[in-house]
Amino acid sequence: MVITSGNEEDRGSQEKENKEESILAMLGIIGTILNLIVIIFVYIYTTL
């Protein structure tokens, strides 16, 4: 006897988790880049 309904639910939740993780990773990268840009501008502004 094979039960497939549980596997389909697991697959759906894994796809949702993967999508959430990729979104969080992209947000982290964007945030890091923005922080570096702010640091560069502050450094340039304070050295003038």
C-alpha cells in the first residue's frame, strides 16, 4: 500500500520553503550592497 497524499504536501511545503529562502537570500544581498554604498558615500563625504 502506497500513500502519496503526504508526499505531495511535503513537496509543496518544500517548494514554498525554497522560494522563501531564495527571497530572503536576495533581500540579504540587496541589503548588504546598500549598506556598502552608504558606507562609501559617508566615507567620501567625511573626507572632503
